[in-house]
Amino acid sequence: MARATGVEITETEVRVVELDGTDKKYKLLGAAAVPIEADDDGGRSPEQVGTAARAAFRATKAKKEQIVLGLPAHEAVIREIVIPFTDKDQIRKVIKFESESHLPSSNIDEVIVGFYKVSETGPRSRILIFAVEKTALKKRLAILSKVGIEPTQVDLGATALYSMTRLIPDLACDDPDDTGVNVILDLGEFTTTVVVTEGETLRMIRSMRIGTETLARTLSTDLGIAPDEARSVAQSLEDGDAPFATAGDVESREPSTALTADELKTDIIRDKQSDFARRIINEIRRTLSSVHVEGRVQGMWLTGPASGTAGLESQLHEAFGVAIKPLDVLSGGEHRDDTSAGSFAGPAIGLALKALEHDPVGLEFRQEEFAYARKFDRVRNPLLFASALILVLLAFLSIIEMKRIKSVEKDVEFIADQTKYEYDKQIVASASAHVGYYDYATPKEAEHISEKLGSGEPIKRINLATRELNDIATHLSNHYGIDPRGGLGEDAPENIATSALVRLEAWVSVLNRLREEKKVIYKIDKLDVSDTKVQWTMRLPRSSVTIARDFLNLELPKLDGVSDYKGGDTKSLGEQSEITSSTLNFERGY
């Protein structure tokens, strides 16, 4: 089963959720919301955000692999526009150009733009555009990178919340003709986000700077109390334990000029609570009026830390005449009995589901210079093929430099032929699928090199292959951050390839001693090298077979890391003998 982690960073806390499974059936493994410690002036530095992110990962024991980051909706510009295309690939090519006139306050080169297609009318499409400032994205990625967290994808928390609701039984829409409108409210401390859906389609997202902190500041000013005390009052509203009667719970009383201080304080709190609800109601109406929807509002769903604010549900019901329900964000998958995460985990669950391939919106802000650099899974095979080939060639070149006798000339020619064989098998055969990774314009370039490797002086053919492979390695290093010729970390594939070179060098040292000390002249016909095995076939005078076998049986097992040595089979070839499939095995990782 696959694991995925969603990360949402709000103004006051870092929220992390880890899921296991698939988009069809998933389990919530852990969820945590860690407050971001504030400075004396109420600010929160990047270091404090990073500390909270590290603590949230530690609390959930989440793996740092498939991570999706959610940006706040208020950091994005969201517009509905009509463009003269219906094909998504065509829309993707022109989206920045088409968006520029709708983003007058932004330099189009300084934003990342994504889109979601709402509907088609003839040759035109109605789409939602989402523009995020590159500076904001860069800041978030840098904060997480400093604490060892590298998101593979970046979305909006609000679109992830919508994606998650598509899997909730009460909101899932199986009828494509359904035009019922639902409003999802995510209420936080500083912001409230409105998500409008029509049937199964996302219609609009709007984020406004209204939250319980807004109410707390107003209460602090009007009641003349400290901000911390005002926050406690606002918190009591969220807990449904307000120290006053909510609107509609108190009967009208006769005007009095002799209100006590407590009565006056209660009236002020009640008025600010009602004003808070009215502001949210007005913003919902503005959001609904900004898009044309065919159906009427049939339901309103509340989530977020401030969704339990006392009196809010009743005023929303009175304003819109629809059922107001809490959004059960945990109902789409399995979870433990602890449901405390239900108030904050909705967007983070949606972000993790994106990594599990549930992504109906399809936004991705890791584009252009922010494209995810560690593409190891996609280039692993080409890298390993090229790495092994480079190192084998370098090893053969080292042998050539040490051996300057006549018989080695044939070995050099064999190496040249083997070089072409390996180049054809590893590079030419895969050039169509991986031409970009090899920095070739077309697969024909690889075929042209193969033709040159088939004729001419052996040394020149080998040098040509070495230059080509070095160019490929440099390209892989510059564009994908992985150089098969040098180490980049303990998990890098080059460490595996480097150990193969160590095995070959150790084996060569023993074979050199066989030639120098025992005066045995031999020829290597076949050679296969990896980090755990060296296997070869050698030809030598029949009179030298016993000497060679005794020497190799004695010396090869002494090499570091050897697990066993098999001497192979001997076959007579007249005055010559051939020892086939001799195998020297090494312990992995030794």
C-alpha cells in the first residue's frame, strides 16, 4: 500500500496528515496540528514555521516521501474566464497569455498559473484560473527544505478540500446532470474560505480575511480588555460555551437606561458575534453572485477550527434557508476512534489524496523553475545503464594503460566491440523513450554514434564512447541533480555503481599478479561485473591451467568482502584451454 502526506501551513499552525492505501480505500495513519510559536510582536518567522513543521512530522511519524504542500487560498488570485479552446493541452499552452489581462496587478513572468475547466460551450471553455506569486511559493519551499521536507507536488488547500469532499458519501455526486449547489465553509483563525460546487463541478473559491482572530480583536477594542482575554472569549464561542445568550435565544426586552455593566458587556459581545456572522453571510452572497449557477443552494457545510462558533449555524440557516451541517472530513476513509482531527484535517487529507492520484482539479504549482528536481524514479533505469557502462569502460581503459604487450591489442579490439554492443543495447535501444535524458535531439543521433563505434581504430572508438557517455553524465548532472560519476548522498545510485568499480579493481590486482608472479599468459574473453559479482571466461595455455587454478583458488578468497569463489569449468581447445564462468561473489554493501 502507498503512503502519502499532506501538509497545510496556516497563519498560526502547521497541519500534517498521513494516509495509507489508494484513493478508493484509504486509512488515516496520523494527523497533527502544531501551533507556530509567535514572537513578542505576534509575528512568526520562517524558522518558527520550520520548527512547527518538523514537530508535526514527528508527531504523526509521517514519512518524508510522497508529500503534497497546500498553499493558502488567500495567496492565490482566482478568476473565472472564457477562452476560445476546449482541448486541455491547447489550454495549457496558452493559459499564461490568456490570463495576463485578468491579473493586472501581477507581472505574468512572476506567477505560476494553473487552471480548472468548468464547462464547454461550442468551441469555448469556461475555466477557473489560479495564479500564485513565485516569491510566495519559493518562500514556502525554502522553509520546508531547511528542515528536510521536500514536497513532490504543490496545490491549494482549498482545492484539496474540494477534492476530498468528492469522496465523502454525503457530498459525493454520481449524477452528471445534478446541478445542486453546495457551499463549503472552512473557518479559521484569520481566514474563512468559501468553496462553491455545482453538482460535481467546482465553481468558485473565495478567501476572505475573516476569522475568530477578527472577532477577538474587535472584542478587545470594544470591551477594553487584553487581547489574550478577548481570544478566550472568542474561543468560548467556538466551543459553544459562550458566557452569554446567542442571538435569538434572548427574548426582546424593554429598553432600559439602567443597564448594568455585565448586561452592557453581554450586549456588546452578542452584537459583535452577530456582526461576525453577518460579514461571513455577505461574503458568501458575494461569492455566489460572482458565478452563474443553474441550481439553488441545497446545502451548506462547515469545517475548520472556528466552525463551531456559537450562533453561526442558526444565522446561516436563517439567511439561506438551507440545512447547515458539519463537514465530516473523516468519513471518506478509515480512521482511529480519535476524531479530534476532524476540525482541521480536511485540506490536508485532500492534499495527501492528490499523491494517491485522486486529483479532480489537477492543479500543480511545481512548474517552471520550481519543477520537482529529484526525478530519480523516472530516470532510474537510464541512469543505472549509463552509470554501469561508463564505469566498465573506464575500468577497461585502466587495464589497457597497464598492459602494453601485443596480446592486449586483441583485448582492446574486443573491448571496442563490446563497447558498441553495450552502447547499442543500453542507449540506442532506449533512445526513443529517453532521448531527452541523453541530451540527443532525436534517436537518429544515437544511431549515428553507433555507426562510428562499429569501425575504425579500437582506441578511437572507445574514446568516442567515453566522450559521449561523459556528455550524457554531465547532462544528467546539470538537469536532474544526479551525477553517476560522483556521490550525492548515501542513497544515490552512483554509490552502487562505484562499488562495482572497487570489485573490478580488486579482481584485476589478483589477475595482474598471476601474470607477473606465475608468468601465466591469459586472455579474458568475457567479463561481467556488478557490485556483488565478477564473472569471467579466460583462455590460457593448457600447461598453465593447474598453476592458474591453484593461484586463483588461494588469492581470490582473500579479497575484502568475498563470500565465495567458484573456479568454473575447464574446456580443452588444443594447445589452449578455456576456463568458463569463473565467479567471484561479494557480500552486498560490504
